[in-house]
Amino acid sequence: MQRRAFLSALAYRPQRPNFLFLLTDDQRADLMSCAGHPVLRTPNIDRIAASGVRFVNNFCATAICCTSRATILTGLHEKSHGVSDFRTPLRPETLALSYPQRLREAGYRTGFVGKYGVGGDGAPRDHFDVSFGNPGPERVGQSRELGRQAMDFLESSSATQPFCLSVSFRAPHARDPDPKQYLYDPEEAGLYRDLNVPVPRKAAPEFFARMPEAVRSSESRARWQKRFTTPEHYQESVKSYFRLIAGVDAVVGDIVATLARRGFESNTVIVFSSDNGYFLGEWGLADKWYLYEESIRTPLIIADPRSGARLRGAARREMTLNLDISPTLLSLAGLTVPASVQGRDLSPLLRGEKPRWRKDWFYSHLFGGNPPQVVIPRSEGVRGERFKYLRWIQSQPLREEVYDLARDPDELHPLERNSKLEELRGRWSRWNQALSSWSPSRPWADPR
């Protein structure tokens, strides 16, 4: 009798949701039409946003692919997971915290498509039931190839086992060695031909002149030379970058349509994000890496079909991070989030609640320089709701920057030495100490 009651309870256990996690590469937060972009059209991503919640103040805690992806997997800061270059893999004790491993241990069928980006050897085979491997350098047609692989995974999935499919696009990342840089598909070749892309105000030479010497002679400027040197060059590069985003959007539409056709739509949580932001000539730079808004702001959309209609299309303004994705997936799956994880579960925000939330967060960029010719100055800082503190940790003498984002959201006017500097320097120090002493065996709490 007791056994029958136990089996009956199992039969009536609420169905666990599936997960479809869509991650782009180098797509900044404002480059979606649902984010208000005046020209770029992303209708399929927009539909996800219309059915879910868009986090309008989402950031990455390190703006480079290898480190950000390690953070996304584990919910840990760079100083804790230790991935600061393209060769270093996650340690077993941090990999054990990752959403793919914990979901698989809980009975999920896990799949990975595209760029893993951590450790150099592709996705760990023992973390994924299906992995299509590293797709190699950016090339024409790659997004559609990844889309076909994702759809193959969905076609082979069943309603009797929950799944988590992570699709990691390489687009709109540039193909750095190629003279064309942005290798969009022929299907998008006609887009934006007649568009004249406004050049950002911060592309003016005086903003580049403000940069530390190490930045002015860094990889950021070298890549600027490949993409933005003349007005004509600028127009073609940015429009090609837009075309890559349009190609991703088309593939997203195909994947979501397959999800619906297979009958999974009503029980699949869709997450859309990117690993870091991107400079399109602002500060006289290209790519990302530094603690300026264009580089650190990333899209984040979470659509849970089980949510009520009143929450669909909502926009939340709390500061969320790439650290929050892993604990949120675990929580939505009904699993316990490890106490040592540093990200926060976004489920209360998805439910429309107003919990106490973070007031600031720590940024670091400690890239180890491999290949050695890639020169990126190291930096750390704290980004708060109003004030931002940037610390160029290798500069001699020490260089620090403070911005009042309420009065100066575009970061045009760094504050001279003022009463906030000591306070922000203290916050940086407390964060630094807490992260440096992190242990996977101890509960984590943001420093007070």
C-alpha cells in the first residue's frame, strides 16, 4: 500500500521544464529591435521577449568569451573559477557546480551545440548526452549549421525526459584573420545596404586620446584599424555585423519553430543572452574587454511559458549578471542551488516579485595573454547603481576612473578626485578580498 502511494506521488510530480539556452558571441545589449534599436530587426528574438521577461540592466562580470562562458556555466566570478585565458579549463570542483553537470545528474538529457570556449578542447563529453563539438573558426553558413544541429537534438528528444539544450553561436563575432572580418551568410547580403549608420559620439579622437597608453597600443586599437579606419570602412563593418545578428535571429526562429512542432513549447524555458558586449568604434576601440557600458551590457531574456500572462513582455531594471544564469536554471528545474555559487536566482524577478537585490558588483579582466601577441591591459572595478569605479591594475602610477552614471550615463566626464573615490576603492577592496578567499565548500555572500 505504501509503495503504491509512493509511485502515485511520483506519477503526479509536476513536470520539470525543458531548457533552451541561446547564447550569441559579442552581441551588445542594445542590438535588438525589442531593446529599441532604430534600425536592426530581430523579430524572432523579439517574440521571445514578448512572451517572457527582458532584463534591461544585464551585465557580464568579465568581457571576454572564455571567462564569461566559464562564469555562465558555474555562476562564479573570474577570481573564483580561475579561467582567465583560452587554455585553462574549469577545475573539477568548479565544474561540479555547473548547470550542465547538475541537470544531467538530476536526469536531464543535456545537449551542446557550437562554441564551448572554455579550456580549448570543446565541451566535456561527460557533461552532455549529445555534443556536436567545436565548429571551428567563424565562417559563412555556420549559424545555419548550428541551427540544424540544434534541431536534430530536438527531433531526437522525447516528452518522457526533460532536456537542456545549450546553443552557443559564434556570430556575430568577427573572423579576426579575414580581411572581411564579418562573414555573414548570402541570405543576409541585401540587408541594410541603404542604411547610413550613425557614428557614435565617443568615436571622436578626443575620447581615444583619454585612454591609458596601454589601451591606445593594445589589441583593441589594432582591431579598430581592421574595421573602422575610414567612413566607408566603418559603414561596411557595422552593417556586416548587423547582418550576422540578423542571421542568428533567423536561425533562432527555426529552432523555436521546431520546438513548437515537437510539442515542447508549453514546457520549455527559453533563455537568450550573449557572452559580452562590443565596441563599435566608441573610445576609438573595437571588441570589448573594458569596464565601459558598451563592453559590459549584454542582452538577457528569459521566457517561461508557465508564467502568467501579466508577466509576459515585462522589463526588469534590477542589475543582473551572467553569473545569474546557472543558478536560475537550477532553481527553475527544482534543484537546490549550491551555497557556494555567487550568482543569484532570478526566479523571484520572473514571478514579478521585488526581493532585496544587489547594489553593486565586481568586474575583473585578467586575461593571461595567449596567444602572447594579444595585448589587453588588465583591469578591475566595481559597477554600482549610480557610480562606477575602474582600476587599471597594471598602470604605473595607478590609474583610477570614477563615473556618475546618473548624471553622465555615456561616461563622457570622469570625475576628478572626489569624496566617492575612497568609498568605491573600499568597495573594490572588500570584493577583492571576498573573492580571493572563496571556497567551493563554504557558503557565499556578497561582501557588505
